[in-house]
Amino acid sequence: MRGGALCKRSCDNVHRNSDCRKALPRPTGRQLSTAHGIRGNSVHPGSIETGSATSVRRDESDVARACNARTLAAIPLGARGEPRDVAHGVLFLASDESKYVTGAELVLDGGCTAV
């Protein structure tokens, strides 16, 4: 069988490093699509509202409040993403709706890397 999609998720602290972020999807997307018809893309989530982020937000200590304020101030859209935001991006890349997308880096970070 020929065709399909490969999605790679990078960790939060790595996606800000442009060289590291670009190391996988472009050459992999080219190689896999040429040889096997597989689309290779990567997903780079920023600060996502997960269990650990929620526990930090609920912590009433001054350190936790300062950390949360710094995190939110660094996000141009002003809020953490939700797990479904990442899921929708992965779903798009894995679907036929993105059949002409390969070697792409889908950054889901509320605009952090755009500034």
C-alpha cells in the first residue's frame, strides 16, 4: 500500500530551536513522499493546558503565580492552548484535507514563535 501521513510531535522546549525543529519534517517529508507517498510533517505545541499546567495555576504560592503570569505574558493570544487545539492540528495533518502538505511544521503556540 502506498501513501499515508507521518506526524511528529516535538517537545515544548525544543520547538523554539529553529534548527532542531526543522531537522525532521523537511528532509523526512521529501524522502518519504518520494519513495513511498507518505507525507511527513511535524507538530510543535507551545504551552498547553494540561494536568501539570492546571496544577501550577491552582498553586497559590507567589512563585507559581509569577510563573503563570510570565507564561501568559509571553503568549500573544494571551492564553494557553487546549489539548483539543493540538488534536485538531494532528487530525488535519493526518487527514485527506492535507493531502498536498508535506515537510510542514505546524506550530501551535499562540503566536510565541511569530514575534
